[in-house]
Amino acid sequence: MSVFEGSGVSVKYGAVTALDSVDIALEPGILHGVIGPNGAGKSTFIDALSGRKRVSSGRVTLDGEDITRRSPRWRRGHGVSRSFQRTSVFGSMTVREQLEMVARKNHEPDLDDVIETLALGDVTERVCSEIAYGTQRLVDLAISLVGRPRVVLLDEPCAGLVADESAQMLTHVRTLCKERNVAAMVVEHDVDGVFGNCDVITVLNLGKVLATGTPAEIRADETVIKAYLGSAA
């Protein structure tokens, strides 16, 4: 049963349609990947779902309630969290200071559980600017999980990571999705990581849904192969 849905979501800039009637349904405990070539509309889509981009038509719902015009702040306060392509840590703060600041705003009852889950215990007292970039990305993930959100929208969490770090990151995301029963969507360029960790995949191309299905179904889809996977392989 889906908890968060985008139905017929379209975004237009004058005569230009960046996103054309895109549907998605996110279910608790299910990791839903969104992939596609550059210019497919992936960033516009996650911005529309998180409230950072105004939807031209269609709607976004949480538990069946229309939240299309709700602000990003309202969504965060009601259990819809998102991360960004660029790391959002404050370099002058320690990892713990940063997480505690977010925890106070989002009423996190057990911050140490988040820290333990992401294996950040060894760096909690270190200044964020002094830890490795891959670890900073884990701090970003921790920030998005603070407050026990029910829906998490992740925008390229593996951006800037090497292959091993990317694989580890997506494994963390999948584990957390299952353990916390979170409805999660990940927009990502790491195609192998998405196929290896996501339960459902939506492929976007030129602002439209090309296909949605299991990893096996997407790999076998001739339309997807011709438009995207063939050139990505």
C-alpha cells in the first residue's frame, strides 16, 4: 500500500515541458530507484515531489491527502525528507553538533541509533570539514533520517563517490529502508547500484516515464535498452 504518490506530475517552463504526467507510488520498506539519461527530468521530478519546484499539473499525496502546494518545510515536519546532490554539512561543526541541531528541529528521540546504524560513531566528535568526502555523504544520509521520516527522497546520494563507496552507500540506503520501513526513492546515476539494490525502478526519458518495473523487467525492456541502457552499458 503506497504512502506517498505523485500522480500526473507535470512541470512546465513557459512552452517547455520539463516533466510530462509522471506517476510514482512509494511503499513502506520498498526502495524505488529513478534513472535515466541526462536531461530526462530526474532532478525536476524530485524537486516537484519535495515541494521545491511548483507543479504545473497533477498532484502529490501523502496518505491520500493532497500536499501538492505544501512547502518543503511542512513536508519535512510531516515525515517527508530529502537529501541533495551536493553535501549539505557545515564544515565548521562536528558531526554530532550537526546531527543534534537537526534532531532538535525534528524531534528525534534516539539520535545515537542513527549514528550507530550508519557507523558514524568514530567520527562524531570530528569537524565535518576534516572527514572524508564519503563519510560526509553518510552524514547527509543521517540528516535525512533524523526525525524518523516515513518517506525519504534521495537525490544522487552517490554523487562524487568512487565505485566501492557508491556500492556501500546504496547498501546502507537499502538496509535502512527495510529496517525502518521507510518509503524511499533514490535518483541515481550509478545504474549498477540501482539494479543491485532497488526493488522497483522507474526510467525517465525526455520528461516522461519510459518504464516502471522490477530490475529484471527493466533490464529486459527493449524500449529502455534502446533509449538508455544500451548506451550506458
